[in-house]
Amino acid sequence: MHAMIVTDNLGKQYQDLVALDGLSLQIPPGEIFGLLGPNGAGKTTCIKILTTLARPSRGTARIHDFDVVRQPLAVKKLIGVCPQEINLDRELTAYENLWIYGRLHRMPDLAARIAELLTFGNLEERAHSLVREFSGGMQRRLLILRALVSRPRVLFLDEPTVGLDPQVRRQLWNLIQELKLSGITIILTTHYIEEAEMLCDRVGILNRGRLIALDTPAALVAKVGGYVVETLNSGRRQYLLVRDKEEAYARAQTEPTGVIIRQVNLEDVFIQLTGERLTN
Amino acid sequence: MNWFPIFYRELLLFRRRLLRLGYVVSALFSPMLYLLAFGLGLGKRVAMSGGTYLDYLLPGLIAMTSMTNSYTWIATSMTVGRLHFRTFQVYIQAPVTAADIVVGQILAGMVRGLFASGILLGLGLFLSTGLHLNLMFFLVLVLNCLVFAAFGVIVGMKSRSHEDTATFTNFFIMPMAFFCGTFFPVDEMPWLLRDIIKALPLTHTNRLLRFPFWNLESLESLALLSAYGVVCLALGIIIIRRYSE
Ligand SMILES: Nc1ncnc2c1ncn2[C@@H]1O[C@H](COP(=O)(O)OP(=O)(O)OP(=O)(O)O)[C@@H](O)[C@H]1O
Ligand SMILES: [Mg+2]
């Protein structure tokens, strides 16, 4: 099948800082793609380029075969963006925020669409309150709803679950899975790795602007393989990666305090690849 | 063209601020101050071009008010939306053109400028009989708002901080308010300064608002004002088209 998003050697440089370094990706339609990476890895930069907000320093990016630099208007018609920073109009009401956005996208039947979304996001009672008076989580919810007003074919969610309570976070996971059924393509960034493991068909791990891994969560986990022995040493949690269960038991026996033995998960992979916690 | 949502958003923000009374007071504070201090202070004593000083001053204050209000609103709103609240990103990521954004913003700035100068105009009708309110007068007022709202777009896009906006204001807007014939005739100025002043848009707005009748000089002024408007508008579109974070 033809890819929905194609980037080729995509790069972005800010003065002498390389924020994104030669990213080449192909994302098929209907995929939920997770973009992971430590702070400053270049995730938001990548999304800004794909959503026509930032111009790449080199390389190309195409969405649905439209070039983001040369055919920006065609790209803008296809996308919905939930940015990392909440950029709602604080001095306008929730309804007004969605209305302006819908009009920018020339949405027909806008009132019905807004009502539907506000009900879905559990904000209908606050529809006519100023966003300034909303809690952080409510603002985040409205931000996600806004990205959906135009029924985008490609949805960008840059850390959408930051600051959401567990209940609402779960609702959002369900929503993302529902959206997937309707065939939309989703690019998701998150620092909650288990979220990516659960939701994403594939994940790419960025580190200092470079793509250092790209596969399904299961395949990435399988590549590292084995078990993790977690121990608590004078208040510090330590993680030890071992090949198999037997080695894990042997290790556990030598530990004076409580131990947890578990299979490797995506977070272990992430940490090993980005080089922070695990030592083999 | 899809400029309406951009225009409407600014109007909603404007309306909300309008409801806070302090805002109207602050928008009209300086023209009122000048009107009281100079107009009423010197008004009856100093005669100027055939009328009282108040008659002379009033069209100038209307021009100045339309300038500062159109400009300030848009320059501030765009700077803050771009740098602080990041709401400007929404426009860039939406399927609207740079021209849509510029037109929407300029129209909103014009509403604001016409609102403030309209109040002053209404007040002036009680104080002075020297105003010539004809079609050209209003045409020029609208054109002046357009020119300075368009300049506001450029400043709003180019400022790297709130202080930057203030610098633009101090370098371009304030000198025009004082030198372009708002308070005293341009002809009294030394020659080099006079030539510079005669190239500035507000000089021509002042001239036209004081003498809104068709003749060669007014046509010249109208043409110059329009040229300023077109250039600022085009620059605004180019800057927004090139926008990248
Ligand atoms: N406008 C800018 N000017 C200069 N440097 C920038 C700019 N935007 C981003 N950067 C730099 O580019 C790098 C990548 O930033 P980016 O925001 O893409 O990271 P991220 O992966 O989204 O991080 P986080 O998880 O913290 O959101 C960082 O080092 C950042 O400082
Ligand atoms: Mg980010």
C-alpha cells in the first residue's frame, strides 16, 4: 500500500544545533506510529515540520503525496494537530475555540460537530466558560477535541496525555483505538512508554535528532529479549538485564532484599537504546 | 478567501476586553489628554489657518487615534499570539493562506481604530465646528486605519519580544504622532526634516482630514497613503508566507 507519510533524509538545524538529523520514515495509512525519545530528541521538531509549522533545513516530507514545503495548503487540509504546548485562546470560550478552528477548516454542520465533540469530551456543561477558567486537564482535553473538529485524515498528538487523570487517559486511549478503526493515521509522541507499547503499531525511537530504532513494540522487545531483575539497594532502584529466567533466579538469590523479576518491556528497550539506566 | 474566522476571533477578543471598562478609558486616554491640555488650554486664544486651535487640533487627534489604535491592537495581539500563547500556530497549520491571515488581522485592526476614532469624532462634534465630514473624510479615515493595521501586522510578525514591539512604536509611531502635523503645521519645520515628514503617511492623513476635498494635492496624498497600504499589506503576506519556527 502507498505510504501516508514519507520523509526522506529530513533534517532541521537551529543555528549550530541539529534538532533533527536525517530522518527517513514511511508510515502506511491507518497506522498508529509512536515517536519516542528523551527530552530534546527532536520529536516536536519532526511534528512541526510535518504540520508545515517549521521549514526543514534539508530533506523532504510528503503527506498523502503532498510535499509539506511546496504544497502546504493541501497538507493542511488533511491534518489535525494537538500540540505539546496548550495553545488555546484563553480569553475565548471552549465553544468559540472550536468554532473558530472549524471555520478555519471550512467545516460544514459545524454546530452539530462541536456539540458532539463537547459531549464526547465531557465538556458540554463548560462549553460557554472561558478556557482561562479551565483546569489543566480540561484544557488538554479541549486541545485534543479541537484537533478532531475537522475530521483529519492524519492526526498528530504531541504528548496528548500529559496532565490527564487516569480515567480520562484511558478514555483517550479508547478514542485513539476507535479513530484507528475509522482508518485515520496517527502520529503520537509520549513519555509514557507503556502507552506507546499498548497503542502503537510501530514506534520509532529518536535520540539527539537521529532515529536509532524503528519497529513494532514486540519486535523491539524481542531484540533485547530476556528478563529484568529489579532490586532496591539503599533506596535506589537498580535494573539488571539477564538472558533467561534461570539467570534471573540465580541473581535474585544473591540479593539480600526484595527483588522483582519480569520480562523486558519497551521501557527497558528505550532506556537501553538511549543509554541511561540499564547495563548489560 | 477565508479571512472571516481570523477577523472574527479578533473581534471576539476585542469585545471581551471592551466589556472591561478600563480598556476603553485607556484607549482614549491620551487623545483626551491632548484635547483637554492643548485644545481647551490654547483653543480660544490661538488662531490657526482661519479657525481656533481646537478646530485645527481635532482632525489631527482623530488621525492620531486611528493610527495608534489600529496599529497597537494588531501589533500586540500578533506578537503575543506568536511568542507567548502560541495561538498563531493554529493559523499556520490551518488551510488558510497568508493573505487570509493578513486581511483578517488588518480588518480587525481597522475596526478597533475606527471604534476609537469614532468616539473621539462624536465628542469633537460638540466641541468644534471645523470638521468637514464628507465622503472623502471617512474614506481617508478608513485608509489610515488600513495602513497602520498593516504596519501592525509587520511589527507583530517581526518582534522578537514584547520590548521589540515597544521599540517599533517608539521609533515609528510616536514620532509620527508628534511631527506629522497633528499639533502644529509641518511647514514650520526645518527643510530636511520637513522633507522626511512629508514622506510619512500620517502627514497626508492629517492634510486630507483637515481639507477633505478633491484637488491635485489630495490626490497625491491619497495615492501615497494607498501605496503605503499596498506595500505594508504585501510585506505582511510575504513575511507570513515565509514563517517557520
Ligand atoms: N525554535 C528553536 N530554536 C532553537 N532551538 C530549538 C527550537 N526548537 C527546538 N529547538 C531545539 O531542538 C532540539 C529538539 O527539540 P524538540 O522540541 O523537537 O524536542 P522533543 O523531542 O520534542 O523534546 P520534549 O520531549 O522535551 O518535548 C532541542 O535541543 C531544542 O532545544
Ligand atoms: Mg516535544
